[in-house]
Amino acid sequence: MTQSTIEIIVGHSPDADDAFMFYPLTAGKIDTGGYVFRHALHDIETLNRKALKAELPLTAISVAAFPDVASRYAMMRAGGSFGDGYGPVLVSRMPLALDALRGKPVAVPGLKTSAFLALRLAINDITPVVVPFDQIMDCVERGDCAAGLLIHEGQLNYKEHGFHLIIDLGVWWKDRTGGLPLPLGVNAIRRDLDPAVSVDLCRLFSESIAYSLSHRADSLAYAQTFSRGMDHALTDRFVGWYVNDLTVDMGARGETAIRRFLDEGARAGHVRSGEVVFSPEIG
């Protein structure tokens, strides 16, 4: 690196939607103005734990985990994943009503994930069993848990594996809130960075996502390499769900959804209360 180059380590998940967002930065498709991005790929629960130690200057994080790191990170307006009438799904091998799960073991992808917070708001008295997200269907199939909470591609292909839907938490949340999207993941930027650097990074992330949306075919081809066996059509659908106008800039609707989600979680005693600090404006 030259003296004028600034390296930024970015933590994100090795998933098709994140890959789609970061493709322009990874492939040099936009002018980064001297910033060089190095990616640290981890599942979201690992990223949540790393954020507790403020290990990364910029990282993806579950919205539900953000209150634990709010003193050291600001929430970026670009890069958010929202379930706008869709989202994590709770499934079982046999048809079940939600109330039938009270007191039963349920496989979840992490205790700090937004999917689990949404589930706790929908039904609190279950026994969570933390299972890697890509092993949850197997866990339910074996009968180790009565149901499983699916994120990532499992939201789209669970029917192909013979599972039955108990509740789609994105649908449930939108009905509950009168139309708000379910906030799932965001990017967090460390508050000790130079303010000018923070503004630059917020702008570049928004530009990267906008570029991918306007050059969809190339960006989707790159994202396909992170699709974990999904065919092109399913990857396209998955990316379309979680990379859209709300991802370029969450705007007032996204901010309102996040504040409502965290306020409800705090009132129920599931997350810390406190004000969310958003990253600098980029305009």
C-alpha cells in the first residue's frame, strides 16, 4: 500500500446478498478514493461477538445485537437488510400451531440474532437451542428440536426439504406494525474513526450497493459464488429480497422500523434500552 492508501477491514457474512453489496468494492468497479477494503468473512453470530470487542472498524451486525455495542459503534444507513413482508421462518416436520411450541426446544441460529428477537416477541416461552444456521433443518429432521428458525437460503427452500411453515416473522411483523419492514442486519461503523473517514465510508457503501443494483447481471454472477448450492433463480430472488432501495439508504422508514423493533425488545426485557446513533449523513 502507498502512504496515501487507507486499509479498511470489513466484517460481513459469506452470503450471496452481502457479496452482491460488496462486489463493486471488491472488484474495483467504483472509485474508492484511496481506500482499500479487506474482507473478514464470518457468520453473523461470530460478527456479533467480534463487535462486542470492537475488533473491526466496520462490520455487519444483527440489529438485535446493536444495543450491546452502541457505545462504540454507529449504525450505517447503507447496507441494511430488511424483511419487507417476508423474513426468517419457523418450520417443523409436521404441521404445528405456534402455541404448541410453548416450553419446547426450538433450534435458533444465535441468541443475539434479529431472527431470534423477532421470535421471542412472537412467542417467548420456548427453550432455544443454538445450532449453526446451516444445520437447523438437520436438527429438526432428527427430532432433536420441535421446530427450527431458518435464516439465509433456508427461508426460500424449506418446502423442498419437506418442512411446514409455522410462522413467517416478516409477515407477522408487518401485520403487527401496520406495514413496517422487519429489520434484520445492518452495518456498524466504529465511532472512534476520523469523522471524514466515516463520511467517506458511508458514501462508498451506498455507491457500491447502488452500482450493483444498476449492474445486476454482473453483480449477481459474483454473488452466485456465495450461494451455497442455490440455483441462479433462487439466488436472484434471495438477493432481491435483501438488497433493494432500503439497502442503499434505509431512510425514515428503515429508521422507524429499527427503533420500533429495539423499543419492543427493550420493553420485553430482551435487549438493552438506549438511543441508536446513526452514521453521518452522506449527502
